[in-house]
Amino acid sequence: MLDPTTPDPAKPDPRRAFLDYSQFAVAGASRDKSKYGNIVYHALRRGGKNVVAINPNTSSIDGDLAYAKLSLVPHHVEAVSIVTPPNISRQVVLDAIQAGVKSIWFQPGAENLDAAQLARESGIEVIDDGSCILVALAWH
């Protein structure tokens, strides 16, 4: 039996597949430049990605429009980086299911086992292995 933490060589790397999507959202994007939600949002933008901010507590992040939840984004979001506390991650996943998201990457500290399982059962590719998108963007 394969160790579930060991990547299957027959399957494409889910981190690479995530970054190959064209429409992104950062759930937990923050106005605070010291917070990971802000850093991840801007790293995706600097990487040339089309990305929207998801934050129910603000209407903008550094002058860019922010949405309270995924279902309010006027275009289809394919991939979501979750940078929220674990107790909020479940609601983000429920919104992602409703919005037809294809892939979710739980950033370190945002992982929620129940939410990840719900996403998988809904056909969403899930990255919840503790890997960080900031490291992946540096190598992509």
C-alpha cells in the first residue's frame, strides 16, 4: 500500500496543476500587508495570475475589489488558496462547491480535515499536505 503522503508518480503533481489554472481566488485575503492572506494574494498577482480577493470584512484589498464570498465573484474561479482560520475553512469549501471550483489549496494553518474531505467528496482536487503556495510560486 502506498503511503498517502507520498505523491503517486502516475498522477500529475497537484501543486503544478493548481498553478496551471487561469482564474484564482484567495480566501482570507487581507488588507494587512504582514498577513499571509495579503502576501499570497500579491504573490499570485506578481506571478501573472488572474486573482480575486475573498474577504467578507472589506470591499477592497490594496485598491482591488474584494468579494465577501466566492459565489459573488462575477466570473468562474477555478482554483482557491485558503488562508483562513480552520473554523472558517469549512464555509469557504461550501462556497467553493457551490461556485464550481476545481482545486483548493489549504495553506499551512488553514487545514480542516472535515472541510478537505467534503471538498474531495465533491470532486474538488485538494492540497492539504502542509505545503505552501509561496514556495511553489518561487519554483513554478
